[in-house]
Amino acid sequence: MNDDRPEPAAPKADPGDHSRRVHEAFDDLDASLGGRATPEVRASMEKLRAAVLDRDAAGVRDQLSDVKARHGWLHAELTRHPRLAELVNELALMGL
């Protein structure tokens, strides 16, 4: 049989859930960095966190480029962190 009914729409993402997940991921990364997180590194992480929270693709790209240029080791940590990698992948699907 041919079923011409439209597919049900995917549930809309809960903005509170996104915010919670972003904060948890960055807090987890911050805790794992320990003493390596200088004030300059923390400032870079906060700028990146803000861009991810806002789902600002251009801002995320800019901040990731800045982190890679200024703190190569932190960029490596970001890409290895499972929660952050998941968030970045989600943003990539939205056009990052």
C-alpha cells in the first residue's frame, strides 16, 4: 500500500536542555584541565561557550580558530572531549 501521510515532525529541541548540556560539557572540560586552565585559557573557553550557547555558527568558527591559533593544546582537548564533540557535531548539522 502507498502511505502518503507526511512523516511526523521531529520534536523541537528544548532550549533549556541545550543550555544545560553546554554548561555541563564546558564545566566538565574545565574540571579536567586543572591547573592548565590559565585566566587567558578560561577567557577563551568562555567566549566559545557563549557562542555555542547562542548557536552562533560564525562565532563558534571564529572562537575555534582563535583557540587553535593561541592554545593548540586546548583545541586538541576540545576535539577529544565527548560532550563537546557531540555539541559541535550538532551545530555542524545546523550549518556550522
